[in-house]
Amino acid sequence: MSWQVHCLQTPHILCFSEHHLKKFELNQINVEGYSLGAAYSRQRGDVCIFVHKNLNYTTIDLDKYCKDQDIEVCALKLESASFNAHIMAVYRAPMGHFNLFLNRSDGIIKTFYKVDSKLIICGDINIGNLTDSDKKRQLDAMLLTYNLSAIVQFPTRTQSYSSKAIYNLLIDTYKFLNYTVSPLYNGLPDHDAQLLTINDRNLQSQNRHFHITRNINKYTIQEFKTKLSRESWENIFGSNGNMDVDS
């Protein structure tokens, strides 16, 4: 199976949750221009991260923290001379054990956290961010110990009777000073995607490609014909016995 990414600007990282693919099926997926960087698979749910092929990364094994439906997570570390960050994708089912999710998430973040490190967490944790609740307060309190906060403040799932923000992006806004987050409507899943743009010139420069192409239009074609008409062609059609050219 092959996927193509259509976006105004090619993303560096793609995070998916609830892909419902087994491990061998996921390894057969071809997302044009990307490599499968990290993944966790079970019968349902599941998370994975695809990385643009221009970027270097190291996969981080988090399987020991995973428990189906309660917390399903994968992660990698982007490695660059100018930009380093941990990227984590996570899923918790609506009926997943919340305290287990909270404790294990805390343990994972603790292994990543450093004062000068950057962390981006994305995923579907099925905890509404637009309404107050006990679970939201507990999650916010845990994230605050690492100076992380939810930055998606718009609905990510809209139905006829409700609008919810249960899919979110978690970052330290003091370490990412210049960023934007916006909904990305593709009409495919029951959740809308989110697009996080971090305006880091050093990271963007790694994804630049330069192509030299010939400008072909009616003017350049006419110029080409004119130049051809001025050629004598003596070295090709002359009487020098050139037997390599058919005439």
C-alpha cells in the first residue's frame, strides 16, 4: 500500500494513532518521501511516526510502558546539528485505565526531560481539553511539572451533538517560541488532523531541494529552431566518411 502526502508545505514528521494495522502490515506501508521511524501495534488502536527521509533520527523502545488500550506509545529522537527533539505519539482508549496512563506517561517523560531538551507529544488521549474535568486537571498538573501544556484549543472531533478536543499536541511553549497550530481537514477519519508548524530556519533548511529545469515555451522553442537553422552540419553530413550517422 502506498500513501501520498498532499500539503502546502511538506511536513517533517507525521504522527498517526488508531491506524489499526498489524506490525507486518505497517512495514509494508509506503508513505512517499518518508520512513517509518517508530511504531506500536496491536489489534486495535496503535500509533506510529513517519519521518521525512532528509532527517536523521533514533528510534526509542517504549514497549515496556505500553498496555493495550491503557497506553500505547512510540517515540524517536530527531538528531541534527541545529535541532534536537524527542517526538512521541500516544493513544489511550476512552475506557482505558486513566491512572495507569498518567503514571506511565510521567515515567516516560521523566526519561526524556532535560532543561535544554525539547519534547513534542501528539496523540489521541480521549481527555477533552475544551471542558473542565477531574482527569483534565490531573493530566495538566502532571504535565506542568515538565512545563508542558496542551496547545490545541479548537475542536478536533465535531459531531451533530458535540464538539471535542480529545486529540492534542503537548509542548513546552517557552522552548518553542515561534510556532502555529491549526486544524487540517482531510475528510477521512472521524478526527480532524492538526498541523504544528515550528518556524525553525535551521530545521527548514534541511528540507530544501534545488532542481534545474529547462524552460520550455513557444518562445524558447522558436529560439531553438532558429539556432538549429544556423548550424552548418558539415561535421555530420559532410563527405568525411562518417559512417556512424544514417543519412
